[in-house]
Amino acid sequence: MESALDAVRREAAAHGATSVTRIVLRIGAISGVEPDALRFAFEAVSPDTLAAGARLEIETIPARAHCGACQREFVIEQGFIFTCPNCGAFSGDVRSGRELELARLEFPAPTP
Amino acid sequence: MTNETAPLPSGVHINALSGALPRPARTLSGPLSAEISAALATSPGGEVAVRSVDLNVPLLERNDILAERNRGYFLGRGLAALNLVSSPGAGKTTLLERTLDEFGRETKCGVLVGDLETDNDGRRLNRPFAPVAQITTGTVCHLDASMVARAAESINLDGVRILFIENVGNLVCPASFDLGEQVRVVLLSTTEGEDKPLKYPPIFKSAHLVLLTKIDVADVLGFQREVAVDNIRRIAPQAKIIQLSARTGEGLPEWYGFLRSLAPAR
């Protein structure tokens, strides 16, 4: 969360904003980041920052792997063994689900 | 009047003085729609300023940034860095000793070795023809990219083609710390049992190469090689697997062949 807030600070400054109303994070299902833990951390570290009171939204990206034998992608349901539902082969070729991104920021409209 | 009206030429204003119709309610969707609708409802001019920016910037932890820096540094020096991880006592140091004495005589190697305390391993690996740096981490249970950067800068890497980074013996935490290595090697010794990959999947998941070590005593221990290999394949189908013994030398030619394939041509 600290690195997320650093990015928020940096991007807000780059856009000339002094506070943030909404933060959208994009988190892959196998990124190792737990959305609940992230929300908890946000509650803990945001109050004294420019993100105080901001709404935190987390978009989860499902994990997908590619099966070399079938030449197709499949969704990884859970666990560490990625088995192709079509042929049963194991895959280590992860195509999505490791994302950890600051997707969007929204700032309050400047008062005229 | 449902169609979009064409924009008026600049300077032209229309102001209904009497019989003004209420402004048509607009249905909005997308980001900030609720805020925009609320602002529009109270805005006399029907205009609001909205600031929403799409960024899509990756969030990198400090270690990831330093690891990428290390990767560039190693690449620039023309050497291949290997991160060796395993539980304590799987045979990392013993394998490196023999590797330096055999492979290290044909191809110049360097070693960065991490332990919580003592420079025992650094001294064991000390060879006149191979630069070695010992990293003592104190209480830290893994190496990180900044420790590796400092250690790599402390030794003369001129001519080194292969840099072994012997991580702190730990099957958990080193999985999360990229050191900027080109290849991650996970060692699994026969004394640990066949099911370690299933119990500690993240570190095996990240492996490019898995070395099944102490294979010479597999039979004595009742270690089932096929079961171990099958477990590794489930977790890490991408990984190459080499079965070897640093004591008898079984499998070492294959290991040296792998190292040779990494040593960048000069």
C-alpha cells in the first residue's frame, strides 16, 4: 500500500492535484496481494495523506494460463497447479493475473 | 429533440428569456457519472469540471526497481546471474564448491553468498580464481536486491561469466525477492522428501531450473525420484530438472552443460 500511495502522490502532483477522491487499483488474482489486506492497509495509512477520505476501488483481474498443447488460454481457478481443463496438461505459462497497477485516479473538480 | 445539436459558432449565445424549457435530463454512465449528474443538477451553466485520469502505471516495490537495475548491470557486464535457493542444508554450498573446482576452471565464476551469520560459506568457497563475497544478513531471512548490488560492487567481476548468488537457506521468503538474476535455481535434496514442491509451491513456481540434489543417497532414504519429479512438474512445468550428486558427480555434466549454455559468448 505504501508503494501505491507513493504512486498516487506522484501522479497527483503530475496532474496538479492536491487531493484525490477516488483510487482505482487493478490487482491480478495471483499477484500475491489480498484485496482485503489492501483495504485494511489503506484505512490505516491514508488518513493523513492527500488520499484521506478517497474511495478505494479494486478491480480484480482473473488469472489465465496458456496451454501449449491445446494452444488456448484457460482461467486458473485456484491453487498453484495450473491444469488445462481441456487436456489435463500442467501449464507454467501465465498470461494474466500478476497485475499490480494504479489504473485510475479522480480528483475533485477545481472550484471556480 | 433527441439528436445531438451541432455546436454553436463561438460568440453565439442563446438565452431563453421566457417560456424556458427545463434542461433535458441526461443519463450518464462511466466513471464519475454520479458525481457529474449531481454537479450538473446544481450547476447554473450546465457545465462541470471533471478530472479523471487513466494511468495504468505498474506499482513496483522498491526491491523490484533495484532488481531491474541489477539485471541491467549484469547484462551490461556480460555475465549470467543465478539465484540459488533451497532450504538450509540442501547442498548449495557443496555443489558450488565442486562447480568452482571443475566448471570454474574453464569459465570464470563469481559467488555472492548469503547467511544470517558467519562467513563459513564464503571461506569454504574461497578460491584464488573466483571472487567471492559473503553477505551476512543478521536477522533477515532472505537476500534482497540492494544487498546483492552492494556485494556485486565489492568484488572484481572482470572476466566473470557466471555469477552464483547463494541465497539464505529458506524455502519461503526468497521467493518474493527478485535479485535481478537471469535464472532462478531451486534445489531440493532427497533428504527433504518428495512433497516439498507441493508444500512450498511459490518458490518452485518461480524456478527456471530445479536441481534434485544428494541423489546418490536416494535409494538408502527410500526417496522416490519419479514422485518428486512428478510433483515438480505439477507446480513448475516450465522448469528444467536435473538430478545430481555433488559427492559422486552424477548429473554434474548436465549441470555444467546448462551453465555453459548461459555463459554469454565473448
